[in-house]
Amino acid sequence: RSKHEEIELVSLEEFYREAPPEISRPAITLAEPHQQTLARLDWELEQRKRLAEKYKECLTSKEKILKEIEVKKEYLSSLQPRLNSIMQ
């Protein structure tokens, strides 16, 4: 058994519909199952790289938002004593 058999790949229909022609190469891969498997693995790798990049971007965005929230919380917590002093 090969390690790639444990990976759940997208269906063939979805692969040929979504993968760019330079990866899917239908003229070659439709006739040769081995080339088809290699192309599907290439597409899987490409998708995973894209998703990993998107995940990193989302984490960066999340960290930025959390910092903004913390700054706003600090501002709001400092606002109460100021309001109290104004009221007095």
C-alpha cells in the first residue's frame, strides 16, 4: 500500500472541473490512471498550500483584531475613573 491511498482526494468530476488544465492535463490523465493519480495529488498539494496561506492570513488578522480589542478594553476601563472624577 502506498501512503497516498490514505489521503481522501476530491472526486474525479470535481478534479477535472476545478483544477487548472496545466495540472489536470485531461489529454494525458484520462487515459493513464497513474498520471491521473499524480495530477490529483498535485492538485491536492496546491489546494493545501493555498489553504495554509489563507489560514496564516486569518491568524494574523485575528491577532490584530484581538490587539485592537485589548486596546479598546483598556481605554474603556480607564474611562470609568475619569467619568467619576468629572461627576464629582
